[in-house]
Amino acid sequence: MPYVNIKVTREGTAPGASSTTPEQKAALIKGVTDLLFEVLGKPHNATTVVIDEVELENWGVGGLPVPQYRKRVAEDGNQSK
């Protein structure tokens, strides 16, 4: 019985959104479930998918909280132009 845990940052991908939409979550759940069936033959009714949304400041990349990391990447990108 597959168990898949998807972790995403809590931020919207559309203007004004502050989290992943229910439609996006449903698409992730269906997509992962279908993929496990297609690749491993796992039955749809045996697959569990959990989506955790993590506050942006609780997610880190490169030793920095994501907001600081993105700021650094943006600054580095501007310097290379």
C-alpha cells in the first residue's frame, strides 16, 4: 500500500492566492496515484496521498530560509546581467 507525502510551501501560485488551491491538490493526488499505477501497478484504492503545506519561513534551501534564499538568488541574478 503506497503512502506518498507531498510537502509544498504555503504560498499561492496565482496572484492573491496564499495557498495551494483545492483543484491543484486534487490534481496532485490524482497524478501521483495514476503514476504509481502506471509505473508499479499499484491499485488506485491502495494508494494514500497526503499534502502538507509548510509556512514559507519554515522551509530552507542552501542554509537559508526560503525568503532569504530567493532574495539572494534574485540579487545574484541581477549582478550577472
